[in-house]
Amino acid sequence: MRIKIEDNVKDFIRELPEKDRRVIGEHIDRLSEHPSATGNIKKLHTKKPRWRMHISMKYTLFYYVDADMVWVDKIMTIEQAHKKYGKI
């Protein structure tokens, strides 16, 4: 599967420390193999199927799958995600 990362996600990741960038990159790479079965992933109940992935208990990544493409469209700290969306 191919992966498309939205510009806002790239911008967020660029501002992080090198170690966090590396860990997030490794998690995103794994999405190409099994987008719904890697790491701390939960399917969200939304109009179109979406998933959220906790990374290192620090970040929350949101994505969806369309045909053969994984679209990573949001990332934030876990604290930001809980404030914005409630306990996910």
C-alpha cells in the first residue's frame, strides 16, 4: 500500500525532536504493510472508516484507507487529541 502524508502532518513532524521524528516515521512506514493491524490502533466510528494510532504514548495519528492508499491527515499530541475529541 502507498502512503500519502498531508502537508500539515509533515509540518508538525518537522518541528519535533529527531528521536520523535524517527519513531513516528517507523510507525507510518508500517501502515503500508497492514494499515489496520499495527501498533496501538483503534477504528473510529465515523461516516467513512477512519483509524487513530497512538505512538509512544505521546502522539495520536489519524488516517483513513482509500483503495490502495493510506492517507495520513492529522497528527497531534495525545493530550491535544483528548481535549479536541474527548477520550478516544
